[in-house]
Amino acid sequence: MGRNRSNATAPAVKGNLVAGTGADTSGLLTVGADGTVLTADSAEATGLKWGTAASGFDPVLTPEISAVYIRNNWTTLTSAINPVLNRTYYIPVFLPTFTADRIGFDTNGFTTAGVSRLGLYAANSATGLPDTVVFDAGTVNVTASLTQYTITISQSITGGWYYFAYNMQGGTYEVKASDAKSSDFANIASNLTATPARMFTEDSISGAFTTAGTLQRSTSSVPSLGLRVA
């Protein structure tokens, strides 16, 4: 004998779903309101419901792997730069929604000890250029070549475009970088015939980060920074 089945007949309404309600049975889940998301709920007959997304919810961009660094480029590090003293390098990066617990970089060559200041800037919604400080992580002492240096932070990031900020405020050493034009978002502030910028720079910054000032477009190698997922 065949099994008895109690299947809901779904009317021809856009968005309606047929969902299981038990062994070989199903029920109809009508489409939710605009902007709502489908979530699991064992208290519902179908085990599903439509509801308002939680604050900051991003089903595509929210990372799930802790202790992984999100960098401003996705290619092999092919070069290094010799940072100019007291020059801030603004490096465009697209970040997901997540909480970061470290910000850092790697040295390459090394001559004399010094300090590096790290931080994150918001991208101006009208121009796409570096704008206000999201956070200033402070400085880290740099004392060796081929070494990873990080600063402990606790920052909640909302998905979108940002700029890593790097500033060497003492010493002589190289920072690992990339020649790849994976950060050409900076060119959004220009027209299609302009030379793409890989980043922006600002000179004479010797202390804490403040709102970005006079910017210079740069097509040189880009320092590689990263934020670690908490």
C-alpha cells in the first residue's frame, strides 16, 4: 500500500513556498512582506517564517571564519615599498560586515627600528575619497624584517568601502606590498579616461589620524594591510 500524503495545493501567487510539515506531508508558506528574510523556526507548522532582518545582517558579506585576515588585495605579494616618513597611505578596501580584533601588516627589509600607525577611514559617499576616521589603532614598534606586526582592536565593521591607513612615524624599513591593480576603486572619483589610482597619500602626518586633508593620487605599489575576523 502506498503512503498517505497530505500535500498543500499552492495557488499561483508569486513568492509562495511549499514546505514540509512532517513525514511525507507539506504545507503552504505564503510570501513575506517586502524586505523580510526567511528564517528557521521550529514553533511554526512549516518550520519556517518570514521576519525582519537583524541589525547589520548581511547574508552575503558576513564572514564565518574567525582568525582569518581580510586584506586590501587578493593576489600574491610581489613587492615591497619603502614608506616615506610621516606620509599616510590610504588604501581602498571593500569590507564585509564583521567584528575585527586585529589590524596588521608585514615587513620586508629592515634597517632601523621605528613605529607604524594603523587605522581605518570611511570613504566619502559623494566622492569615494578617504574621509573621516573610523578608528585609529595607534602605533606598533617595528624591530625586524620579514615579521608580522599587529595591533589588538575591537571594532564592529559595517559592510562597504573603506580605506586602510598606514603611516610610518619612525625608523627605516620596508612594508610588503602588491603591484596588482586590485584596489582601483579609488578611481571612482575620476572619469574613465583618467589614469587609475591604486591609493591616495597625504604628507606631514606625524601624530594621530584626523579627517583626511590634501590628497595625492598614487599608482605605486600598494602596502598590504589586513583586519582579522574576531
